[in-house]
Amino acid sequence: MAARFFSTARRLVPLGDRVLVKRIEQKTQTTGGVFLPDAGMAKMNEAEVIACGPGAKDEAGSLIPMEVAVGDMVLLPEYGATTVKLGDDELHLLRGSDILGKFEG
């Protein structure tokens, strides 16, 4: 899925310990068929990792690897990410240490 965000003409590669994510789109219709208004919907804090930087460096200059990988589902803070527009997609760039958790299973 991550490949569809990067065309051959333009590609965004995060640097350091930055992570590029795409928030999961919230369902606007319940299973019973009721449509939910946009005003009553909270911002989704769940996202898919689209790209990762190589990781941060410690004081000795050793590379600290990222704790997330492309394709992982993660829990984001409500605020703090930088919004990036790539084509029609709205992505978010944040530090790996700002990610609250990773969903497994």
C-alpha cells in the first residue's frame, strides 16, 4: 500500500527518527446504515506507517533503530504531527518517539 503514495517523479523519505503516517479514515456510516455527521466525529488517532527514517543517533554516534516499520498500525497523539500533502493524500510526519504505541495482531 505504501508504494501508491510515491510516484517515480516525487518521493518523500523521512530523515533521522521521523515517521510518515496516513491516518485511518473514520467510518461515516454505522453498520445499521445511519450516516454520522462530520461535526460529531472525533479525529482518529490510528494510522498506518507509510515510510520511516533510518533512526536516531545516540551521543556516541551509534544508530538507534526505529521501533516501527512500514505497514505497522500505530497510535498517534492528538496533536503534534506536521501535515504533508502528497497529491490528494494528507499524510503526517512526526518523530518516532512521539508515537504512543503499536497495534499488534
